[in-house]
Amino acid sequence: MGAGAVRLGVAGFGNVGREFVRLLLERRGLLEERYGLRVGVSFVADSRGALCAAGGGVLEWGLVERALEAPRGGVSRLPGGRPGLGVEGALEECGTDVLVDATPSRYEDVEPALGWWLRVLGSGGAVVAADKAPLAVACDRLAVYIYSKPRLYYKATVMAGTPLIDLLRWGYAGRRVERVVGALNGTTNYLLTRAVEGASFGEALREAQERGYAEPDPSADLEGFDLAAKASIVSCTLGGWIPLGRVERRARVDGEAFERARRATAAGRRLRYVAVVEPAAGRAYVDLLEAEPGSVLYDIRGVENAVVVESAEAGPVMLRGPGAGARATAAALLSDLVEAASVMGVL
Amino acid sequence: MGAGAVRLGVAGFGNVGREFVRLLLERRGLLEERYGLRVGVSFVADSRGALCAAGGGVLEWGLVERALEAPRGGVSRLPGGRPGLGVEGALEECGTDVLVDATPSRYEDVEPALGWWLRVLGSGGAVVAADKAPLAVACDRLAVYIYSKPRLYYKATVMAGTPLIDLLRWGYAGRRVERVVGALNGTTNYLLTRAVEGASFGEALREAQERGYAEPDPSADLEGFDLAAKASIVSCTLGGWIPLGRVERRARVDGEAFERARRATAAGRRLRYVAVVEPAAGRAYVDLLEAEPGSVLYDIRGVENAVVVESAEAGPVMLRGPGAGARATAAALLSDLVEAASVMGVL
């Protein structure tokens, strides 16, 4: 990054990408006033093409606002748009200091996103990501950009509305974390809350889908795949990476889990679907756990998330707060942008 | 900081300074293995003098171990010791990349410590501090070293065993924090717990003193002075500093508060002595507050700390965990050391 405005390339222009750009428009005055940080958007890429600033410059803010009004897949039909130009091409042609990756997490096909990240990171830029896949699948290629060359920021990937990643990355640097236990999947947290309120599994799932808490295909949440990815990212952050494929998924959320949730509640506990990371043991897994009263894992309601961090040096730390709504995720990306600029000496 | 070992100057060699050095000895292998960070101690200064490495080098580790066995005020009587050499002199003569300030917080006489910090920060070094006074009294002179030139690290000053400062500093960068409410004083948290267990104010205070939770002169805790300093540091971190002298202390912990604590418990709530920071309103104060069930402020026990952070972008975030024992504070300093080295590009 040089003097002048920091140039952001925005990859992915669905709910999260749009909400990020909306928040950026709202806050760019604050960023300049409070941090002396001037930003501009060098490209916005969606699934069909990109809107790209010419000659290493940035897009007019009015054009960025118009992009927000474009239909899905429509940014490249605006003036100056480049139909068919992908993120790779945009990085090549439009000039970018910070890549904001708001594309969906594609665990099966991580290469394109990983390639974008490594390209930007390797050339001295920063990556700010909501996309979980590259870290969960290829932490070994990215870890150098967490502590040694801190250019990779990803607090939006886990517990987005609650800065867990900063707490772990900086707050526990140099410390010995023994165990992290987190109810980090909003969908299943919601379902298990509804279970003890008397809903059947099918009813609760339909409700969650209607409210936008669950995907039309909810299997990544119900089978623990999302939690496993988050466990892998947590282990990557703590310096003892467990690849996604090695995170054991010991339980799922289904009708049987609903029965178990009701039995746990009758016994004064609450059933939670959690990711567990034990860095020293080199182990991570996803399981159902009965939380006791007095724990944040017990207290959470609805889609809220919670985590307990146990370390060698002091008693347990408990963190509870919002997970990944579009606004919360956008705020996490914005915060990472300021963090990256601060750490990388641009402020 | 250059290549080779990072040279640490340790100012203050009481409980915290010693525990930090003990932890450093224990973890220096881990720092090198996990982060590639090599450290050495260039000086240790206590109230009567310093032990100082000659010619810009570092002390032999064996000598550092012997310093741990020296009586209070005795490091300068070890081989190579410099009786009468203060921290100012040690900074001048011994060569230091990172100043670890483990001296007591002296609000009435902040100039010496502030001068050490500014000297080190101004010459491109880092400060890692448990001393609260300079930030609470002179944030205006230090704030540039929080975001623009991030060289000042101070997670040991507030909720030391729990990384609140990292959560706020990085996790909320670029966000709008509306309110922070924290039960951040372990002594009064303990006293109010004992109040509802039936102890009288006098009994509880004696117990706290016997257990080392309260000072022989407990007024800084009971009158809200410690909480006010922490409120000021939180406001400094969030970019809307309220100087210590402008933090209103609306209540104290005394026999009357004990009565009120018992009434609150009878009504299903729990009385807490809290620091409140409202950055947008430019206001901070210390008060007694009745916490409701389901809040981390309600749940804490004994000396444990808790805080609730409200922001514009997402629901409340709750953090609960250990405060400032010697081991926890030392771990916070060690963690800050790694954080500083990472951010400043030494790893």
C-alpha cells in the first residue's frame, strides 16, 4: 500500500459484499477522520464480470453507489463494466492494495480463492476475508501471513459479530491455549433453542429457513461441516493447525439430537453443538455437549454464539455474542480493513 | 528492533516484573520455535538500581535467573549491577528495543514513566506495559502509538488475564462502540460476592486483604479510582479519550453498598461496581449497577471480571474472565511482546 487512498478490490457481490460496500460508503468519513485512512474501490467483481477502475485508480463513489442498485450478477453492465472479467483478471488489471474476499466458502474448489489470496499477499498487499475455505483447507500456505507478515485478516470467518479471532490471534499470542470450545454455528444454536421450546426438528428447520437462518440445503450446518471449518480456522490461528479433513465430526443435529436436547434441559443442562480445539493434543472435533448453568455456552439464545477459552496461565475466558449476519459480517470486514492498514503502517 | 535478539528492558521488579521474567525464561524456547522470535534482556531495573548489559548486548540468562533470587531492591548488587541507575539511565546506557513497564501505576507522578515511554516509542521501539497511569493521564500524547504507529501494547492494564484490550483495539477498529460496561475491579467484585454470602463489609475487606486481593490501603479500589483509570484506558483505546480526571465516580463500595447488594440479590439481581464508557456521548463514569440474570455481569464470581460491549453494528458482546493476578499479568505482557514483534515486523 502506498500514500493516497488504499485501493480495495471487492470479490463477491452478494449479501455480504453489498453490505460491506454499503457500510464503507457510510463510514468512509469516519475512517478518514478517526484514523486518517483514505480508501477507494478499485474493482467490484460478481459472478459474471467486474466493474474496474482504469489506470490503477479508483471508481467514482457515485458509480459504487450505482453498483449497489444493480441486480445480482449485473455490475459489469454498468458504465466501464467488464463482462466476463473474473477476480483473477481484475487483480491483474485494476490495481488493488487490499482484496476483500466476500465470495462464498468453496471447500471443494478452494484453488481460485487461494490463488487470489496468495497473489495479493505475496506482492505485499492485504487480504480481508469472509471466505472460510482457504484457511480451513490451506492454512499451511497462509500461516506466514498471520504472525510473521501480518497481512491476512479474517475475523469475519468465525463469530463475525464478535471479535473472537482478534482475541485469539493477538490476545493469546505467546500463551498456551489448552482448549477452545465454541457454539459457533448460529443455525444449530437456533434449532437447539427451538428444540427445548417444544418444536419438532422439521418445524424448527422450516422456521430457520423461513427466517434466513438456514440454507435451502442445510446439511453443512446440520452435519457439522461449518463447525469443522471454524475449528480448523481456530487451530490455524493458534499455531497448531488441524486441516478441515482431520476435524472429526462426532455428531449431527437431527430429530434424535432434539430428543437429547429435551432430556438435557429436564436435567438442568442445555445441549449445544460445538467445535472443540485442543492445540497441544493436535485434535479438533465437532460434538454435542451438555452445558452447565453459569457457562456462556448455557446462556446463549437463538442464533447467538459463545466460546470458552482455557489456557495454562489463567482461568477460563468466556465470550458470547452475535455470529454472522450480513451487517455483522460487513462490520468485521471493515474492522479488518482498519486493522490491516494500522498493522501494515498505512495510517 | 533489528535482526538478532530483541532486547527487552524490564522496569519494575516486584511481583509482576519477576513473574514476567520467570514466564519469559519458561517460554523463550516456545517464542523461538513458534514465532521465530529470539529475545534477550538488556536491563532489569528495580527501585534501587539496575542490572545492565554492556555494549548494547543482553544479559546472560544465568544472571537473569540470579536476579529472580535477589531480594527486593537487590538486582544492582549482582555482578555488573549499577546501584543508583534508574530506568532513564538504563534506557540511555543499556540499549533496549522493547521497554516492559511493570512499575506500579503512579497517577500523581506520571512524568517519569511517561517520559520513558515517549523516549522508547519516539525512537522506534515498543512499549509493553502493565502500568496504567500514562494512558489514563496522557492518552493524548500516546494515542498515535495505538493505531498510526502501533508500538504501544497494554493488555495487562485492564482485565489482564482476559484479552479485552485486543478485542476492543483490533476487533472494534472502524466500528461504532456505543457503550462499554465492565466489572473490571477484582477487589470490589470479590467484596460484593462476599456481601451476598452474608459477610459484613469489615470482615469481607479483612479477608480480601489476607488473600492478597486488596491492598493495605484499599481506597483506590473502594473509591473507584482504579475503575476510573480503566474506563479512561478503554476510552483511549476506542478513540474518544476521557481523561482520568473527567471520569465521574458516582458511588463507592462501603457498608451501605453491602446493604444494597443484599437487597438486589433478594430481588433476583446482583449488585456490581462498574466502569461505564460511552464514547459518542464523551462520557465515562463509575457506578453501582444491578445486573440481571443472563448477563455476564450477573454471572461472575469472586475476583473474576466481566464486560459488555454494545455497538451500532450487531448485538451486545459479553466477555468474562480473570483479572489481574501476577501470573495473568505476566502472561499479558508476554503476549504483548509477541504482538508487538509481529506487528512491527520483527518475526
